[in-house]
Amino acid sequence: MKEIIVPELAESITEGTVAEWLVKEGDQVEKGDPVCELETDKVNVEVNADHSGVVAELLVEEGDDVEVGDAIAKIDENGEGAKSDDSGDDQEESKEESKVEAKDESKEEKKEEKKEEKSDSQESKEEDSKDKSEQPVASPATRKRARELGIDLSEIKPKDPVGKISTEDVEAAAKSKDSGSKEKSKSKKEDKGSSEKTEFDKPVERVKMSRRRQTIAKRLVEAQQNAAMLTTFNEVDMSNVMKLRGERKDEFQDKHGIKLGFMSFFTKAVVAALKEFPLVNAEIQGDEVVMKKFYDIGMAVSTEEGLVVPVVRDADRLNFAGIEGEIMNLAKKARDGKLSLDELQGGSFTITNGGIFGSLNSTPIINAPQVGILGLHKIEKRPMVMDDDSIEVRPMMHIAMSYDHRIIDGREAVQFLVRVKELIEDPYDLLLEG
């Protein structure tokens, strides 16, 4: 009997969650066949069979967490299919065992019923005698008043030394009950106020967070806790980019087989600005600042399972067509769930575009350990005052840069964003530099 072991996934990934079994017990598999899909912090990976044979046993269930090196299934190399030879014998043995168990259970149930009958009759006798001896003494008028006020006479301690309950005793008990109910009501309201997050009066649905969503949540919180994060804003006149794009888009698509979008302009502008402000392209490691001499730009992509940030490698060496091609390829892989770990690791700076969802402004969170991120937003026509004091309607976009104030000062962050703005507003220079 051989075991299927969770293989080494990546340097930074040591565990995952069994998302789906692709085989069941009794299935014939060949060496190298995928047997299950494992969800990790970044991507889903398939675990393959190390041996040929029959799946004898699945050791974990879907949704279970496993670590690298764990055994998740057993393979019978001598098996030839689902277990069926012994099924008849097993069924017969099961029937015989169930008959014997049924007889034994029937005897036990009868004994238990007799014991319970004796116990019930004994208890009822005790209760009858107890009721007679402990029945409260009260006049018919007092009993009537107690019924009207909802008071249990057995709970009242009479003032009369003989033990007879009076109407005054009932009235006093009613007042005490009212004050107690008010305190309970107040206490319930306070308890309800303190437990609103976990208790609901109306229907709710609880869904376990996926491993990837848990990782996203954890890292975003860590980024806010571990960095002195600030955001600076500016706005960009998109007129010239839109004009240039309108002039070149058909020719560009005919030549390269891909559409000319806005992301390539911003990527080129970011790379140029990073070269002028190298601290924005750095990261902190202990008490050292690591200055990166490469320009791997992360592109935030929204998928059904959460946000992922694939990386456009060496963006400074790519032309507009190369950048657009990489972005389209990575976005498609992200939505299809086919990104590799290599395509998600690293990155020196990130661009996120909330404008595609209609966002007019936002404060993006840094993709740690990076120290800067650029947020793009929806293009909206607004009246703008020109240099000659005339007013024109221009397509404007708000841009935001969040940065780690531990190594980037406000002056550098603002100047970086202004440089991006200048390059976008004069894309012909950007083309020449590119």
C-alpha cells in the first residue's frame, strides 16, 4: 500500500486546504494523474498520484487543512478497481450482526421500560404526598387575587405566624415581581446590545471564509498595522491620452493584435517616476532599506475568489504592446484560476484600478512588503478652469498614492504622484521615453 503525499508547493507555502477530490475510493489511477485540487494562499494546485493502482482510502475530506508531507490518500498497487468481490459476504455478515443487535436492543429496551414505570409511579406518589403537605393556606379571595396578578402562592412567604397567606402578601409579591421583571428586561437589552455581532433576530447565512480570503484579510490588516501608511491625492486631465489613444488604437490593434488601453500609459509613467524617486521602489528589511534596481509592476485583478496581484516582469524593458499583452494574459489567467505561483510572487510596486467598478476616489492599501501603491479611478467629465481663466469640460481622473511614511517623506510621495500626472498629461513625451 502506497501513500499520496502533499508535495513541496513553493518556498513560502507550507500548507493548503483540500478544495476538491478528483477521485473517489475504488477508482483506478495512473502515476501522474491528478487526484485532488489543493487551495493555497495564492493559487489552486493539483496533487498528482505518485503510483499507479486503485485508490484504497481517502485520508482527508474536502475542506480539511493539510501540510506539506502529509499523507492524504492510500493507493493499492495490486488493486484492479472498486471493491466488489467481498461485498456479498460483507452484506450477509452485516445482516446477521444487525439481527443479533436488534434482539439485544429489544431486551434492553423492555428492562428500561419496566424500570421507568416503577420510577414514575414512585415519583407520582411522592409528589402527591408532597402536594398535600406543602399546599399553601389561603382564603378563596386571596387565591382569586393571586390568579389575577399571576402570582404563584407556593412562592410567597406569609407574614402570618400560622402560615396563612393574606391578600396583602399577594400584593407585595406582585410589586416585587414587577420590579424584578423590569431589571431583567433592562439586563436583556444590555446583553442584546453587547452581542449584536453574533446574535440575530432574523435569518442569516454563515459561510466559511476560503483560505485565500483569510490570507487576504490577514495581510491587509498586517499592512495597516506594520506600516506608517498615508495617502496623497491628485487629479489627471486624460484629454491627451484619450486623443492619442483614439488616433492610434486601430493601427495599434492591426499591428499587435491587441487593444491599446490606459494601463500601459500608467505603467510607463510609474516606471519613469520610480526611476526618479527610487525610495518608492524599495522595501524595509529589518534595519535596512533595500533599493530595487528592477521594475516588476504588480497589477491588482479582482476574481470571484478575491483580489490577486500578478506581476508584469521588467516593465521598463517592455513597449506598450508588450505591457498590454502581459496585462491581458495575466488577467485572463487570474479569472480562470490558472496563475502560477511565480506569476504572483515578487513585485516592486503595485497599480490598482478601482475605476473599472465606478470608484471616484479611494485610499488603496499597500501590498506589503512594498512601500507604495497607485490607485486609479473612474474618468469623469468635469468643468475645469484653464490657464487663461476660461472654463472647459475635461475628462478628469482622481489618482491616489498610498505610501509607507517610514522611508518615504510626504515631499517625495507628492512629487512622485505629480510626476505621474505630468507624464500622463503629456503622453507624447512618454512615448518618446518609452
